[in-house]
Amino acid sequence: MATEKKTTSATAKKTAPKAPKTAAKKSQVAAPQLVRIIVKSFDYTVIDEAARSIYETAERGGSLVAGPVPLPTKIKKYTVNRSFFVNKDARDQFEMRTHKRLIDIKEPTAKTIESLQNLSLPSGVDVEIKML
């Protein structure tokens, strides 16, 4: 009598050879598919002017542009005593508003990225650029 040997799926998985990992996927450097620009300023007129110039520069470069999208304004409030001794209840309140705009550049070209690097923006504007 012949005995039959049954193989279970667990033993079949253990004996299956694993495919080698290729280093070709890691070595390929792809161009960014999305450039996200966040513009911050204390003055909303200056930030709108900077966002418009970034938008026009990216459009001239031949890229698809989404934005500028206004993000929520961050408000920092400070309370200061008017008098340091007698009039304890007299206080002044100050606030700093930080306005933000978001601009996404989809499928940027080399010409677009180069023109954005050479762009001069008004003073008082902070620009964050992320390549996604």
C-alpha cells in the first residue's frame, strides 16, 4: 500500500522562493508630481500680491495651478498691564494676525521651478515650498 503525502498550504508557502528585491525602483528619481507652496504674512494685502505673482509665474511656466486657497488666520493675543502698580485693572490687549495662502502646482515643469526660484517677493512674506 502506498501512502500519500498531503501538503498543506502552510508548508507550500514556506517552500516557495521569494522574489529578489530590485534596487532599480529605489534608484529612480522621479520629478515631483506636486509642489505645495504656503505663503504667510502679517498683512493680507502683501500676501495677496505675493500669491498672485506666484500664480502668474507658474501659469506662464505651463503648469496646472490650484489656488491660492486662504487658510485660517492664526491670531495671537497679548494682554499687558497699563500701569505696573496702582491701576492693576487697566490693561491693553494686542494681537498679531498671521494670514496664510496655499498654492498647489500640479505637474510642474523645469521652467516653472526655475522661474519660481528667481521670483522676487515683497518683504514681510514667508514662503514654504514642499515637493510632494
